[in-house]
Amino acid sequence: MSPSLTHDLAQPLPASRHPLGVLAARLESGLGAAVEAAAGSLVLVEIFVLLAGVIARYVFHKPLVWSDELASVLFLWMSMLGAVVALRRGEHMRMTGLVNRVGPHAQALLETLALTVPLAFLALVMWPAFEYAQEEMPVVSPAMEISNAWRASAIPVGIALMAVMALLRLFRQQPPKRIALAVAATAAVTLLFWLAGPLLAPLGKLNLVLFFVIVVAACVFGGVPIAFSFALATFGYLALTTRTPMLVLVGRLDEGMSHLILLAVPLFIFLGALIEMTGMAKAMIQFLASLLGHVRGGLSYVLIGAMYLVSGISGSKIADMAAIAPVLFPEMKQRGAKPGDLVSLLAATGAQTETIPPSIVLITIGSVTGVSIAALFTGGLLPAVVVGVFLCAVVWWRYRREDLSQVRRYAKAEIGKFLLVALPAIALPFVIRAAVVEGVATATEVSTIGIAYAVLVGLFIHRQFDLKRIPTMLVETASLTGAIIFIVGCATAMAWGLTQSGFSQDLAKAMQSVPGGAIGFMGISIVAFVVLGSVLEGIPAIVLFGPLLFPIAKAVGIHEVHYAMVVIFAMGIGLFSPPFGVGYYGACAISKIHPDEGLKHIGGYIVALLLGLAVVAAVPWISIGFLK
């Protein structure tokens, strides 16, 4: 998460006058610089590896069979090292609404606990992580024929580095007495849970409430980073109420962080930075402002439309937002838009565009339920338009009194000139989409084409390319990627823990017995997937519950494509809604806006999403009217 999201932790604090503080500051500076250099370098290597794969396959017709495999290995290392950088910078996603409202002494203690609690998890999981890497040693990769331990070792190394970085930041930022108090409190709670282990096992499903509701909520609202809140609750549940070896937890963390499609996240983040640095963003904004600047809320409408157009290109909603927010937000802020409203609208459009093909969620539903992916692609276009109309209604209401007295209305000739300058930037989404449709690149690789395109435009058309900024952009990309991917991994581990508890099967049985036939089942499905979307990353939720619930929907007379659209929107609303929705924090991270600012504004957009969802659920034709 960006520094602005955890301003009090992210900004450099003076080293403690205690000798340990001075030493910690020096060690952290040296170690941090080394990790940042490694993480930034890996981002650059990933770009070249994937771009080389595209060129070899499409230009020379000689595919590099090892490119995806190497990219996957490097991606896990980049994500873990990026998570270390994010921890050093205080950029992991966290809620600080309660922390900022308590007294100064309590706030200082909570800020210290925000480091000691993750440190407790890192200490507990460190040995299982090394065991997991050892277990992966006999596994040999098919293309490069190397041990999978080379890839899996990124997890224990990253965990160890995060633990060291957390300790150094503690001693650099906090006095020894406060550190001792926070460590004692963390150790006492951990010991209490450990001693209560024999009493917890007989509680059965009540443990789900204890760990996945109470513990998670306590950590989240106490300011502990979201990823560590999820991870610690999952570790406690599995360690104290089951006989599951903890290296299995590490394996689920690995699984969540290793989806190849997630490679698009850092590449699109870097592409967004390139668009700004090369002047493409300025040219696009100038054109858009000249075209719609005189309309109240005009650029907010542009944001909704832009998310619709580029959504699904990368297969990752975070990557979609990363391609758009850096382009639009600076000008929108200059025109008086409140940062909280911007991030709220961005999160809402994330939920709105979940059904736009080639969405990875649609592909996942088709693969696990047997529903035609082509039918899902066809059915997903119109529902997103319907929901977008409701979001536009909120924009119209909020900006109906916007002061446009200082906004100039441009003549058609001027707009044409701005269009000519902006054409390379406007063409970029179409270039990216064409590359995917024509089979030039996969959804993972396509961002590298965008990067190459942006570099060429910056060098030869706009002639604006600051080479000195590249290292900083690479490190920032790695840090933001680490914060996002680590939380996805922890959410995947938590989803697996819920599955092992039998919760998913119980939910399916309960929903099947709901009275009211199709209407009752649809209603309870909406509620269930809003809740599931708020605590699970989208793909794990679909994988867990799709195969269970889609046959029930078909049995009660609901068309599978219609049900898919409703489920996706419901899940998206939960995913992009605070306080638990991971997507909301991703939007905050991308836009570099504190989560607390969005809480004041997001309510209206959530209502609009729910109304749009109600219309899509009530009118099946919206989803299936264009199916053959």
C-alpha cells in the first residue's frame, strides 16, 4: 500500500536516541537498500522475460518454452521481496480509523502492536516455511528442469527478511519500554490461545466465529495490516483446532501468490507509471478535460467508461485500476474532487466491471462449473452497463452543483488538436486488447506490449523520458505488488481453512433448504456472496462454492449464465466494500489514498451497486437476452 495510506508509519521517523535505535536505523538503511535494489531489478527482468516470450513466439515463431516458468519463479521472489519493502515503508494495507481516534499513548501502543503482531506470525510460520521449501526440493520443473525449491525458497527468505525488518523498525521508531510492553502483550495473547487449545477443539464450528470473525476484526480494527490479520487468524485456527501441519498453510499461501495471471499486476502498475512519466497521461487528460470538462462530474463519467473499456484486459481488477487511476486522478483532484470520493468510485467500478470479458472470474466459473465460457462472455457485457448507469446517477447527484466557473469550454478545433496529441495514449487500450484478441500475447504478457509501446511513444513522439526515474518506479512497483500479492496469498490460505472446516458444504445445504424457490435461493445467494466476497478473494470464493451452488440454481429453474452474473456482482460488491473487502484496499493502494477517507463517500456507490444488482437479478433478459 502506498505511503499515504499509513502516513504515520510510512514517513521516516528520527532514530531513537537509544544506541539500539541508532544501530537499527543504520542496519535497516543498508538492508532495505539491498532488498529494494533486488526487488526493483526483478520487476525489470520480468518485463524482459515476458516480452522476449512474445517476440520469440509471434515474430520468430519459435516459442520460448521456459519463459512462463522462469517468470513464475521470479514473480514469487519479486512478490516476497516486495512485501519486505512494503513492510519497511509501512505500505501494507491496514485500517487506521480506530487507531487515529484514540489518545496519543494508546495510539503509540497500537502502532507498536501493528509491528509486533505480524512479527509473531512471522516467527510462528518461519520454520514451516523452511520445511515447505525442503519438501519442494524433489519436484522438478518441466521446462527448465530445476528443483522447485529454487522458487519455493522465496517464501522462507521473504518471511525471514520481513521479521528482521519488523524488528529493526521497532527499535528505530519506538522506545525500548513501549516495545517491551507490546511484545509482552502479543506474547501473552498468543500464549493464552495456545493454552486454550484443548478447550477450543470441542467448540466445533464456533471456532470459525472466534478466529475468522473476532480475531480478524480485532486485528483489522487495531491497525494490524490486513494480510497479517488474515494469516494469523488462519494459523491460529489450523494450529489450535485441527491437526493440519503448518507447512500446508505455507503451501496455500504459495498457491495464492503463484497464479501466473497475477503477473499482470506489477506490469500494469509499472505501465501506469510510464504513462505518467512519458506525458501520455497529460495528453489524454487534456483531451478528456476539453471534451467533458464543462460537464458536471464529467471526468467521473470518464472513469466509469474507462474501467468498462479496459476491464478484463489483464485478468486482474487491481491491474485494471492501476492502468487508469494514475491517468485520471491528478486532474480530477485539481478540479476539486475529494480523494475519498475518487477512491470510492474506483472501488465501485471495480465491482461494476467484474463481468466484462475476458474476465478471469468468468473463465474460472466456466472451468469449475461447466458453463459455456463463450456464453458467459456474451452475457457479461450488458449487466455491467446497467450497473454503470446506477453509478452514473450517483455521480450526477453528487456533482450536480459542481462549480464550473473556472473551467474553460473548448472550441471544436481545439478539441481536435488535443485529440491528435492524445491519440497515442487513447490508442493504447485498443492496442492491448487487439494483442489479446489476435493471439499476439496472453493476458499476462500483454502488459509488456503496453510498456514497450509507452517507451516508444515517450522517446520518439512526446520526447519525454526521464531515465533517472526508472529505478524509483521499479522499486515502487515492487513494493505495491508485494503488498497486494501477499494479501491475496493470505486470503487464499484463509479460504482453504474455511473449506477444511466443512463450512462450504454446510452453506450449500442451508441454501438449498431456503423457502421461496428460485426467488428465495437468488436472494440468499446474493447475501451469501456479498459476505463471501468481503472475506475471500474472488477466485477462491468461486472455486469453493461454484460447483456446489450452480447445480442447485439450475435445479430451481435459474439460468446458469443469469446466476453467474448475479453471483459475480454480489461477490464484487463484497470484495470492494470496507471494512473487510480486499479490493477496496487494493483501490486505495493504487490511488494512494487513505482507506479512512473513502469510508465517508462509498456508501452511496454501494447503494447504487446493490440497486443495479437487484435489477440484474430481477430481469434475466439482461444476462441472457443475447445468447443464441
